[in-house]
Amino acid sequence: MNILIVDDIATNRKLLRVMLEAEGHIALEAADGVKALQILARETADAVISDILMPNMDGYRLCREIRKSDSLRHLPIIIYTATYTSPGDEKLALEVGADKYLKKPAAIATIAAALDEVLAMPHAAPRRAVLEEVEVLKEYSERLVAKLEEKNYELALANLALERSNDELKQFAYIASHDLQTPLRNISGFVQLLQSNYAGALDERANDWIRRTVQSAKQMHALIQDLLAYSRLDTEAQPLLPTPFREVFNDTVALLETTIRDAGGQVTCDELPTVTGDRPQLVQLLQNLIGNGLKYHGQEPPRIHVSVRPSENEWVFSVRDNGIGIAPKHHARIFEIFERLHTQQEYPGTGIGLAVCRRVIHHHGGKIWVESEAGHGSIFNFTIPERATAQP
């Protein structure tokens, strides 16, 4: 038998298709009622299994349209839903023309039995009497209003939970910035006092332990600072406003002035446009990208250049460096938090910087990627949508 599955969620369609094919049926698929009617207009189906809540045309309307069609009115219909599960929902489904009503998830045996039942109905027999149009619309509207009120209530609860989560995140930021860092500074300070006051009384092994302890404390401090910055990206986000990107570049270079000088580096840029963005976040983005170019350089002094080109409804920025490069197999994973390609001894860091960059760009509605090969430098590209408030 040819069974048409109608559901806007691809995973649901796949699960049902596998179950039906295991029973020897052939499955057709549609993502909503409109597409289902298009399929029925050109292909033969022996039954329809449809969800209710779908875009464009839901399961109720699909039932109604099938029953109004001279060529389809006898087609068996099973409503299969996880959203409309009240007795009133089931009543309306049967009244608008469904032959069977099932709640998700149902066992394969239950679905197979329902199919056998509707397929065994006399093909030429009159189908279930359908309510008059006015009554259908009235009942249909009441069901939709009830479901909308239910979803609004669920949304209100979700917003409340989100507000609580944000409050907890802010509390975490405070703990990270104060309660964790204060004892860490104390540990580092006491160890350094130990080193300075008892330098002559300690052997080389003890001095090495002290050195490692101080270094570990510094790494922990950097990790806390980076985690704090990562957690604040959402809680401290500012409205997206017209922002001259040249000013973002200038702020970044000023922050990295010492690092650039120590590395003997050079950081340049093209003429840069005004974008719609969160200025502090964009400085953070550029600071991480340029900072990586300064850190991961080879034998030559680091050279970093920021350029931009217009594309369809967006700006495409590029940060090019002459550093050690990144093998293509690592291009995706470097944007994940805590992912590092080098040891602390080779290149110190926390593995959070590029994850911050990706999060900033996603907040702006853009995308970020890298073009690179090992030993041949890197080009980090990112896009920022060109909105009406931004002027080039």
C-alpha cells in the first residue's frame, strides 16, 4: 500500500516511514497539507497519516480539503499528533473527516492495526458525516485559540525560566570574577613570597615546583578570565547600533599595542565601513583574531591585515596573517570551546578565544570560517549583515 505521511518534522516522517516500510508499505512524504494535496494530485495513495500542527495547512484543514474533493473524499485518513491531544481535539479531528485518531508516540502494532481498520472500510460507503462549514470554522477557531493560549502560557514559563537562568549566569560571573580569583591571587602571592624569602634555602627541585605552581596559577587566572568573558557575551550584550569599524580596529590595536611591539608585528587595514553591531563585542572579536595572528607566528615577524568586501546584503571581513597556519582537518573544531591544537609549552592559551568569536558573530547574525593550510598563514573570514541603519 502507498501511505502518505504528512508531518513538518523530518525526523518524525523518517521514523514513521521506517515503521511502515517494515510492514511492507511504500511511504510518500509531505511537510504540510499544501504539499500533501500536491502529491495526491499526481500520485495514488491508499491512506494518509497526518500530523495536525503544521505550517501552511494543518491536519484539520487537510482533512477538510480531502473530504471536499470528489476524487479524494473516500481516502482513509489517520490523524497522528503529539500536540492536539485533548478529547475536544480528537472530536474535531473526527468531525472534519479523519477516520482514526492516534496520539504520538504509538507502537508499530497500534499504527498497523489502525491502518488495517481504515483500509478495511468499504471504499464506496459514505464517509463520516462532516459538520457544516460554519460549525467547522467555529469549532476549528476554538481549538486554535485554546492551543494558542496553551502555547502562550508555555512561552511565559519558558521566558521566566530563561530570566532565572540569566540571573544565575550573572551570579556565576560575579563568583568567577571575585570568589575564585581572590584565593587564586593569594596562592600565587604566597608562593612567590616563599620563592623570594627562601630562595637560598631551597634546592633546584623546590624552586622548579614553585615556578610550576606560579605558572599554573597564571593559567588558571587566564582561564577564569576567558570563561567570564564567554559567559558575559549574552548577559552584557548591547543593542546593535551603527558602529564605524575603523574605530573598532583602532580600539583593538590600542589594546594590543604592547603585544604588537614585543612581537615586532605590523597590523594594517583597508578602508573599513560602518556596520550595525555591538561595539564592545566587535572589539573582543577583532582582539582575539588579531591576537592569534600575533601569537601563532613563525620565524618571520607577524603581519596581519584586515580587509573587507561587500556581498549580498552583508559585509565580508577577512583577517589575514602570515603565521603557522592550520591544517584543513582542524578548521571546524578550532571554533569549539576548549579546543586547542598546541600544548601550553608551545603556545599558551585557554582554547576559548575562537569560541568567543563564533558566538559574537552569531549574535550579529553572521557566520565565521577559516581558510588555511599548515605553514601558509590563515585567513579568518566573518560576515556582518548590512542593515538599513548602517552606512558604508
